[in-house]
Amino acid sequence: MRSFERFPAWMPATALLDRAGTPARLRGLAPSELVALADELRELLLYLVGRGGGHLGAGLGVVELTIALHYVFDTPTDRLVWDVGHQAYPHKLLTGRRDTLASIRRFGGVAPFPSRDESPFDAFGVGHAGTAVSAALGMSLAARATGSGQRVCAVVGDGALTTGMTFEALAHAGDLGADVLVVLNDNGMSISPNVGALAKRLPSAPDAPVDGVAGLFETLGFDYTGPLDGHDLGALVAELARLRGLPGPRLLHVVTEKGAGYLPAASDPLRLHAHSPSRSSAGAPRYDALFGDWACAAASREPRMVAITPAMREGSGLAGFAAAWPERFFDVAIAEQHAVTLAAGMACEGLKPVVAIYSTFLQRGFDQLIHDVALQNLDVTFAVDRAGLVGEDGPTHHGATDLSWLRCVPNLMVMAPADGAECRRMLDFALDHPGPVAVRYPRGEAVPGDDDAAPLELGRGRWLRRGGEVALLCFGAPLAEAREAAERLDASLIDMRFVKPLDRQALLEAAAGHRLLVSIEENSVLGGAGSAVAEQLCELEKSPPLLRLGLPDRFVAHGDRRKLLEICGLDAAGIEAAVRARVTWRDVEETSLRSEGDE
């Protein structure tokens, strides 16, 4: 394997890769050429990600494995399913996307993860971890039912083996005797180092026991092979060719190095899990950093407070908390359901757990939130990060629907801060409240806000501007854009603060004094905060019309967050235009009605 110490400054020469532009052509290369092909592929990946940014370490670690899989299997007829899709950059380069990979994660460009809409080689859409074995088992059973003869392989790596869903699928596949190959890419990492008892027994772990884990997979019904050096192309091709021709559940255990071939990524795989070529200058703190600072302060004042996260220590801003309060920090790995019910058990015994979790990942623990936390009215705080549009990671990671399904849960309070100061106040309020609370906040920089703003009162918003005939009711992050639109429209503006319970008094006052109410949220318009406003207005005998602004009823693509907000009409110009169009339409309608009455 050739190693690199820096990102290539120039487009590398790729003579072999030019010949192996598709998997079919790749299979025409001699086995002796594959090592040189891996060097070219790794150097091209470094060049493209170095210039344009994107996930890096995981892809570098599977260059040889990716080549071997496409060399042995007849893709796309044979199905190749990736778990944790940020491993799939080399796969994209080998399947017809090398000329467009520079656009990855940009609006209109290559998707950040495998996508069935993008390529027939992407057998299954991926974003959340733990899905590959279940999907591959489904494909294998379909091939059995139809007699298609397709072979199916799932690549489980980068933390995917820490998920409960993976073990559910392994147990089912073993019971059914399904013809499926699972490749365990053991690199010791997800984003952070893997945690859990099994992770400590895998060969990638320091001081792993010599007996290994073969017995575990054999107990689940799998024919186990390994561990194999995941960077030895000759051994990989030979073993995959042997396994491809065997029936039943098979598991190939390969050991790889995250960041392999690029010394900075191999020595610090956490820092170079992903790369951004243009780091933003220091400005307002990010919401995750703000939350991390708050968590440390909260732990100092409240000895019962503990923090839980499903494998998002760094992403949620809890690295500092974990170092300062290791006995009060719990990383449960990629196991969102367990994280929520673990918090419920802690709350039963008098602790005050705070679950730091991305909106898109809390979806996976929704049943536990209802059944184990809310039904028992337990004192659990949910710090719901990445709510709304997250940008380049796209629809698998947008927190586009949490308000819709959180606000329907009995006993659960839901708050949406508009700025950093509000976020801190709401987290304090949630920690002190004796029941379940969700505080949802976006990705990115936190607008500083007013530290001297009116204190929080349960279910009460705050009037920020008194204007003319239109009132803007803003829920959380869009407040800065709504404030600008309100100035242009001479509209009233209310920071609603609470999604549940809703400020009924503010709604009554706004309805009485305005011809049009406008709800604004960075959440789906279906069932979200605007729907809550509509439900309240239905109870009034007389109420003005309501214009609901939010995310559309479709999956929003990946791209720069500012661009996506513009497309969704949630920037200041979009809000203003939507209001003016609605006011103009209503004026025309009323003029028409008056004319008909005169006749």
C-alpha cells in the first residue's frame, strides 16, 4: 500500500483506473494489477476530498475491500449493500461517478451516501447505521422466492455492529439459513472509537483476547471466516471468490485501518473522519459547543444530572463533559432505542438524565420515548440536535419532522430556541422541570441572542414587534429571517418559544388584532407547529386566515444549508414573498366578493 502525508496538489495519473472505469471493466484487469489500482484510487480519493471536502477516513480504509468486492461479485446484478454509507466513496468512484465525485454533498451534485436514485450499483439507500444486514437478508429471501440466482453481500463496518438492529438481522438470517454474505469491516471505529463489550473483543481492539469472536457468529448460525487483513488484496479476492460460491449465512471478518494510506488520517481517525477544505472563521459558538458548555455547568450545579449519547460524543459537543465527568457520561454506541430506555431507568431511580441525540436519530427511539418515558411521565431531558435542515448530509440526516411527532406525545413538553441565549435558558428550564422535555435546536452557529430577555414562563412566548395587519408566529431557528421579513412587511412578530404547550393567550391577541397570521418553522408543514396553531384557531369563533410556512411535503436534497432554506422559502426574502402573495390574493378575493355583493 502506498502511503501519503498530504493531500495531492494536482490531479493524479490514473492509467489503471481509466481502464477500470466500471466494475465490468475492472474484472478484466489481471490480479497482479489490483494493488497499483488501489494506490491510484486512494490518491484520487485524497485529491477530490482534499479539494472539495467530504467523508474521508472510512473510505480510505476500504479501498482494497471495495476493489475486491467488485472484482469478485457480478455487480450490479449481485447486490452489494453498504452499512454506514460514508464508507462508499471508493464504491462511487468505481461505479461511474469519478468525473462527478468532486460535486459530492453539494446541491445538485453526487449524494453523500449510496442512493438508489443515483446508480443501479447502489442497491440500497443508506444513511443510518445498522440497516445493511436486514436489507441484504430481504434481498436474499426475494432472490430465493423468484429464483433469480442473485448473490447478496452486506458490508457492515464503522460502528454498524454496535447497533441492535444488526444483531436482530443476524439472528434471523442464521435461523433461516439464508444465502447471504456479511463482511465485517473491523476498524475499531465509528466516528469515535467503538464502545461496548463486543468491541473490546474484536481483533482491532488493544489487548483483544486471543479466542476472538468466532463462536458468537457461529452460535448465530453463520459460517465464520477470519480475521483477514483487509488491505491484502490477493487474500481478499481469493477468500471472497471462495465464499461467493457457498450457500447459507457466511461472515467474513476483515481487519482494516481507518484512514489507511494517509498518515494524518490513520494517526488521528477521529479528526479526519471527514475533511472540510475551508474551515469557517471564529464567530458565534456552534449549538453543539454551546450544549457541551451548558452540560458541564449543569453537572456542576445538579449532582443528579447524567449525560447519554448514542455514539455522538463529539457531534453533540460532549467530549469535554466526558473528560470532566467520566462517571456521569454514557456513550451507548449506535443504539438509540437503548439510549432512551436507559434514561428512563435512571429517571426511575432519581437521576436527571439528559439524552443528547440528533433529531434524525431520535426517530429510531420514538417508541421508547412514548412507552418508556412519556407514558410514565419520567424526568428525562432530550437535547435534540440537528433539528431542521442540516445541509450537505441531506435527507437521511435532515431533522425535518420531529415537531410533528413530538408534539403529539402526551406529557412531553417541546421547546424551540431561536438563539444561543434562549437555548441555554430552555435547557436550564428543561433540567429543572419534573417531567419529559425536548429542546430542539439546529446545526451550525448559534445567534448570540439577548441574555437579558424576559425569563421563560411555561407555555408563554414573547412579542418582539408590534406591526400592522400581519402577525408572524415564529418557532425557533427561523427567527432571524422572520425578524428581517417583519421589518420589511411592518408585521408583528412573536417568538413563540414553546411548541407544546402553545401560547394560547398570544394566539388570541394576535388573532384579534391582525388580518393574517403566519406560522414559521424549520419543520414539515404537515403536523408541525403551524398545524398546532391551526388547531388552536379552530377553537375560536372568529379567527383570521393562517399561512403556514415550513419545510415542504417532500424529502429535501443535500446542499448548502443557506441554499436549501432559500429553496424552501424560509429565508427572509422567501417569507416576505409568501406573505405578500397571500395578502395580494386575499385582497383580490375580498374585492371580488364586495363587487358581487354590490350587484
